[in-house]
Amino acid sequence: MPHDTNKVHVSLRHVTKTFRRAGGGQDVHALGPIDLDLKRGEFFAVVGPSGCGKSTLLEVLAGLTPVTDGTVVFEDQPIHGNVPDGVGVVFQEDACFPWMTVSDNIAFGLRQAGIPAAETARRVAAALELMGLGQFARSHPAQLSGGMRQRVCIARTLVLQPRLILLDEPFGALDQQTRLLMGEEVLRLWRETGATIFLITHALDEAAMLADRIGVMSARPGRLLEIVETGWAPDRDSTIVETPEFGQVTARLWQWLRVESMKSVGRMDRR
Amino acid sequence: MSLTRIEILGPILVSVALLAIWQCAYWLIGDIALRSPGQTVRFAGELLSRPTFWPHLVETAKAFVAALAIASLLGLTIGLLLGLGKTAGDVFEPMLIALYSIPKVTLYPILLLSFGLGLSAKIAFGALHGFIPVALFTMNAARNVRPIFLKTGRVMKLSRWDVVRKIVFPAALPEIFTGLRVGFSLTMIGTVLGEMFASQRGLGYLLMNAIGLHHVDVIMAVTLMLVLFAAVISFALLAIDRHLHKRF
């Protein structure tokens, strides 16, 4: 599916998030102000030091957390603390429902949305095939490895055919080899679906391999310091890590992140 | 649901050991206070063949089933309400634990005055014993549902009722089932105790009557029936409980 990367798909204007502490404690300014445009069909990654508000930014985009100030617009509609239609989220934590089979997990959102049974079955079968889970359709998540469970979660999101996919460190709990392979899977799915992808990650190499553009966030309160364009072709895969350009991209990301990470670690030391 | 060899052999070996201890105790103590396992089984068979015995068994069964149903429904409802509502949970949890701690028999006179000397009082007493563990286990299970499941529910646009029905309840089911298992045992204790203290029918009444008349055969046979019933059901419930926990 061709990527139309000229139109703005999601727009954030002066987005700020402050968490109010209960009992009169000091408020925590977690995020912003952030201004960002995500283009339709692009793969955008965000990297930043621990605790910089990356996940908060994703939750704001998903409509799971309301902003304190500013606006988030998705397909010309403002997001107000509710998950809009056409947005799918894959979390870092294992979110497979252990009481359901793999098939039922993948079909969950479709059944909830009232999609007819025949169409649900067709989409689930296609997703099982696409994610290489066909022979595990009747298994329960406890019988699968961490990587396979994460594939189930991705499949559960994909069957809903979201136009914006938010990935919150989806491979954070996986080993390096599995992460590289899962990265290739995500690139393939991105090319096939044409969806806009917004990926949060702490791994610079992951961001550098997958994304068209990478936003570098500052230590808390998280702001966008720089947006690095990778310039990769859409049909890239994990072999890109062997190229000198890949090293240049990760080096540039680290230049920006080094100071911010030290600030973040220093803050942790003072606690 | 496949049981391991130790899960099958273990209870059998324990049962054999208990029977051996029982037989030895009978040889030591004698007919004055005990009957041997063989004599007890024979008398239990004889008791079951008497038409006068069945109304007692039916009475206890009716009281127990009704008490268990009430304990389960009440415990589940209260547990879910307290588990999902933080304020309600904070307010009522200490009261529930206090009620759990006190000997329920102290409340029996009030129940007798409220329900009269009949089936209703026994049901109420059984349910009073059983609903608290069901409520406490359900409350904790609902509170401990992984937040990521609830977040997934929000992403999938589930209504509050659907979150309870499709996420909280199934996620909490293994713990709830443990509560039901404990509730089963306590409901049975409550029902038989109720019959022992004030009743005109039922296995508990038979036991108390037999104690008064020093009918060792009846005491031993009725106790054996109660123990066998509780053991078989508990074993089955435990197997289901373990099976449910395996997936989580």
C-alpha cells in the first residue's frame, strides 16, 4: 500500500501534561510543551531518557490521558480523553487475556465492535496467518513465549484496521534477536497496512532501524529537542543495521540523548 | 484437566494412613467411644437403607444447597462492589474482617429469633459462615486485576459494565473460585452447626441426638458421611481451582 506522507494525520499543539499530587503535594510537570505533526503513513519513533514522559505522550495521543494544556487533533477531530476510532495501541506489558485462547484474544475487539461473526472469523484467520500464529489459534497465552504473546497483542490491534498504531515499547521485554525479528515484522505490517505508526522506545538502534523520523525527548518535563530524519527506503529491513548510515543515525541520537540521560540519572541519584 | 501421579496417589495414601490410624485407635479405645472403619461403613449402609433417615439427609442437603447459593451470590456481589469501589472497599473491608473474626455462633440466637426454629435459620447460619470468605477473596481479586487489562478495555471502548463482565470477572475468576472453595467448607460447617444447636431435623440434629443417647454407631456413621461428602467435593473443587490458576 503506498504511503501518502504529505498530509498531516495527527497534530499536537502546545501539548502539556501536569499530574496533580493528591493531598497538596507538589504537582509534577511531566510533559511539554510539545508541538508535532505526524504525517499520514509515516513511521515516527520517540526516544528519550527514563522517566521523560514518553509513555505519557503516547497515552495523550491514545486519548487515555487528557492534556492539561494544548490540543491533540487526529484526522481533524480533537482528542479529549477518549480513545478515538481508528487508533490502536500495543503496550509493553503483556496484555493478552490469559483466560482466552489466542483466537479469542485476537477477536476480542472485533466482537466488542459488533463486527459480524463471518467477518470476524475471516479477519482473525488472516491475522493468525500474517503473524505466524496459525498453529497456536487454540492455545492459551500461558503456553506461548513472550514474543509470541506480543504478536497476539499486535494481531489484536491490527484486526481492527487502525489508521494510527501506537506502540509503547512493544519489544521491551524481549531478547535482542527476537526484537530485531519483531522489528522486521512491524515494518512489513506497516508497509502492508499503510497505517501511521508512532513508536515509543528506549532502544536507539530499534528507533534508528524502524523509523522515518525520530523525535528525541529531553529529561522531564519531556520536550522534543530534535527530530532526526533517517531517510530510509520503505522496503528496509534489519540488514540496515550493517550500513554506515545506520551508525551515523544512532550516533546522532546518542549525541542528543547523552546529556539528557545524565540529567535523568542525576535526578534519580538525588532521590 | 490432567492430574499428576502425586496428585492422585497422595490423597489415596493419606486416606489409607488415616484408616489405619482409625483402626488402631479403635483397638486402643474400644467400643465405648469408637467403631472400627468396617463397622462404621456397615452401619452407614444400614442407616441409608432406613426410610426414617432420608428426611434428615434431604433436610441438610436442602439447607446446605440454599445456604451455599446465597453465600456465593451475596459474597460475589459484595466482593465485586467493594473491590471496584475504592471508597466502599475502604469503609466496609474492616467490618467484613471483624465479622469474619467473631465466632458466628454468638449470632445464632439472633438468627433463631429472626427466622424461627426451622430451615430458614439453618440456611441463614450456613450463608453467614460462607459469604464472608467469598466476599473477601472476590474483593481482593477484583482489586488485583492487572491495570494493563483495564487499559486494554478502555482502548477497546468497553463500557463499565462490559469491563466488569468481560475483563474483571474472568481475570479474577481463579481467586474468586478459591473463595468459593473456602466458602463451601465454611457453609457446610455453618449449616451442620446450626442443626446441632437448634433444629428438629437434619444430620446435625441426628448427631446431637445420638450424642445425648450415646449412639456411637450413629455418631460415627453420620460423621463419616459428612467427611466423605466434604472430602470428595473439596478434592474436585481443588482440582478445578488448580486448573484455573495454571493459565494465569
